[in-house]
Amino acid sequence: MRDAREVVREEPYFRDRLISLLAEGPMTVPELAAASGLPPEEVMRWLMGMRRYGRVAEEKEPTDDGYFRYAAVTRS
């Protein structure tokens, strides 16, 4: 796992990148990891932060393989 300071420094870039991927439609953590090239544990960290601040929301039902899909929340 990368150093936390390095991750925080890159936050604006990766936040915007994940949001732009989610603008195409809801995705699971493994799908976002594959599309972004980030490790799944980092994608999950970013998603949970963005979820906490209302930038993304998870769908109510998991996929057949047990993952939740996350979608970008439109902000006005």
C-alpha cells in the first residue's frame, strides 16, 4: 500500500478521475479499479470518502457477485 501522504496529495486528480468514470454509469469497486488502474483497496478508500461527503451513492441491491455499484451524485 502506498504512503498515506502520497495518496492525499493525489486526491483531487483521483477524485475527478473516479467521478468521470462514474458519470458513464454505476460501477463496482473491481470495475472502477480495472478502469482506473488503481488497486481495489485505494478505490474503496476514495469511494468511502466521496460517499461520506455526498459525491457518490451506492445502489440499494448488490450485484449477483455481491458487489455494490456506486454512482456519481449530481450536485447543483
